[in-house]
Amino acid sequence: TLRLRPGQLGPDRDVEVRPADGLQAIVDGARHVHRRRPAWNALAAMGVHRFAYGITVITTILLCRNYFNDPADVDAGVTLLALAFGASAVGFGLAALLTPPAADRWGPGGVIWRSYALAAFIEAVFIARFEVPVALAGALLLGVCAQASKICVDTIVQEYVDDDYRGRVFSFYDMVFNLAFVVAAAFAALLL
């Protein structure tokens, strides 16, 4: 980065930059990505995944606090939750190492569906074996799955959207990503 000159990466001086209303920018991004099916499908898959992942996160919080530990022992619940989130963070780091060779072998779409299939299997194993070590191993593996799929979705979106719409598309992507998680938290609160 030290070799880059100021302005070398843009913006281009001959491109008119007009301020955009935030909501209109998101709508423009959604319209643009809707016309690029691979990117649209990747974002749809990410939205569904974030909903499921959000439910898993809320469930993990409740299990660490109220099931695996005495609800009166807040410190034990928070400690276990920190371990689960730490295991997930290690999984995120592993995904950064594992995703490039996996994407070379199966392509980004292949990594995404394999990540989601593995995540579903991990959830099923946890349901069958409701134990702390299984939960921590699952948190690590779910971290790998979540981050590997995110890396590949980001790649697909980068590949299929036009440069002029990239910021607006990623604004829409962020909205899908975060809204799915918030809706999952609300759903989990009602369900659990």
C-alpha cells in the first residue's frame, strides 16, 4: 500500500459523483443485483444462512446461561459463552486459510453449499449430543462454515456487479446480512 499514489485507486476525476439518498441507494443496489442472478442467488443464500446463524447464536447464549450452567451463576454462563464465541472466532480464522484452496477446487458456489450442508450436519450432531465439548467443537466448525460462505458470497458479488453500483450493492448486502440476523433474534426470542 505504501507504493500507491493518492488517487491511484479512484475516484476517477471524469466521473460525476452525485450524493444519493441512503434508501434510494439500497433500492438501486437491490435492483442492480437482482439483474445479476449469480450475485442475487448468493445474497439470498447468505440471507437464509444469517437467519439460521442468528437463531443459533441466540440459542447458544441461552444454553450457556441457563442450561449448561446454573442460571444463578452468571459468571459461569458468561465464561462458557466467551469460550463458544472464541471457538467461533478461531473458526473464522481457519476459514481464511481453508477457503482459497477449497474455492480453487469447488468454486465459490461449491464452497457455499458445502459450508451450509456441513453447518446443518453440525446442528444435527449437537441436537443428538447436547454436551459442552460438542457445542464448542460445533462453534468452531460453524465459524468456519459461516466465514467460508461469506468469503465466497463476497467474491461472487464482487465478480458479478458493475463497478458503478458496487457501493450500492454492498449497502443492500449489508442490509440483508444484518436484517436477517435481527429478524432471527426476534424470531428466536419468540420461539425460545
